[in-house]
Amino acid sequence: MTKNIYVIHENDEWVIPLRESFSKINAPYVEWHVEKHNFDFSKKPPEGVFYNRMSASSHSRGHRYAPEKTRELLEWLQQNNKRVVNNSRALELEISKIEQYKEFAKFSIKTPKTLYSDNKEELVYLSRELKTPFITKHNRGGKGLGVKYFEDHIQFEDYINSSSFENSIDNITLLQEYIDADPKVITRLEFVKGKFLYAVQVDATDGFELCPADACNVEEKFCPTNPDGNKFMIVKNYINPEISKYEQLLKYNGIEIAGIEYIKSKSGDHYTYDLNTNTNYNPVAEKKSDLKGMQSIATFLNNELQLIN
């Protein structure tokens, strides 16, 4: 019986390091690009492990309905009792920050105050409940899409009623308390098999359109906490009491591979603001570490494949 690891995705570039990691351990795999592959849901799925790497930002690459197609695909696999890594619930959290914040609240994970609406007039009204400055985000975002900073409510009202207003692909805009951090870094915790792997700090001095993938790294940029000067840096001897809460949240929602991001305020409080189930890893940051994200994923998936009869 032929068994494979099936990688469900919509971005060929992001799969390159995973391909390399599979090749190193001779793991059999097949790529299912949801915009290129035809699925016959009247048949039984093949034998194997199915890894969902769908991204909330797929629409920014011209794949507007890739998450919806993936939802149907995952339901087909789950109805047939297939081994799915990052199941349909993981997909729902990937494509909705509102759902993420609901889950953070369940596990007493501190988040910035966040309000949302799909109505412009209501957004203006709700913005008055936030202290200034504050930021906006897209509910279905990724890569910092829709993140904008506003000094006051008048500036926001002018923006939202202007032609430069950028709506979320699902029409839901988030209003969020601005957390002032010093230094300007975010911390991203990576999880594989539902367990903490490592933490990476990312320089956010230039803004929030951040992605730790290889193609996104800008080596000459100086990270304020990294003496090597790279934009991404794995934190050595990292300790965070919130890790157990994060792991409980992931387990509860059937999420096995993820990145969770937080920012630390000047008072030292951690504010968690994003859960990414289509996590990427930066080879520049990993150079001086024995921990490798994609290698860890490839090994995990291959081990799961061996458990299938």
C-alpha cells in the first residue's frame, strides 16, 4: 500500500524548504496546491498523512477562495477518518482573528483590547471606545495586512471615509489598542507536534508587514536586540510562563503546528495578538541554532506516516 504525506497549500514558494527537509529524510510526499489540483470528493482519499498549510493571506496572491476550497477538502478527509495535521478547526482560526481572540480569552491569555465591525459607521463609533493611539487590522489578514496606526479619532474617521480605506477580504475590520514596546520587537513562539520548539524575535521598527520566511528576511537590517544585525533572531534560553497556556489552546483546537506572536509593553506585560497555523521559518535565524523548524515538521509528519497501517 502506497502512503504519502500530502501537503495542502496555495503558495509554491513557501513549500521549498519543506521539500528540502523531506528529501533529507527520504520522506514520500505529494503536494496538493488547492488552486491547481482537482479533487473528486465522491471517491475515497488516498492513504497517508495530510498537512494543512493554508494561509489567511492567500487572497494577496490571487487565491481568493483557497481557504474555502481547503475547508471542503479537510471536511472530506475528516469524514473519511484520515490523519489530518492542522484540521478544519485550525483553518477557522487561521482565517479569523476574531476566533483567535475568543480562544485566547478562554485560556486567560492577555490580548490588546480589540473591537470589530463590518460597518464603517459602527467602526467610527467603536473607535471612540479606544484610547489613542490605536491601530486597525484585517480580520482575515496575515503578513500585517490592514495594519495602520492612528494618532487620533479624527484621523481614523478621515481614513475610513476616504478612497484609501483598505477593507478586509471578509469585510471585517479590527480596531485594536496600540501597545508601545521598547525595543520595537515582536516575539514569535513556534510549536511543532503541539509543543514549544523555539522563540524568535523580529525587528518591527519598520512596521508590521512581517513574515519569517526565507524570502522575507532583510539581512542588512539591524534588529535592536540582535548583535548580529539580522532582522530575525532565535532567543537562547527562552523562558515564558505562558507557554503552557499556548500549548493547552493548541491542543483544545486540534492545532499541531503553529506560530504565536506577542509584544511586550514598556511595563513588561505580554500581549498576545496573533496565531498563525501556516508558520514559516527563517534560515538566517536558524543558522546558529540546532533547532530547525522545517526539519522538525518533516520528521514529525514522517513519523506520523509510519503509524498508519
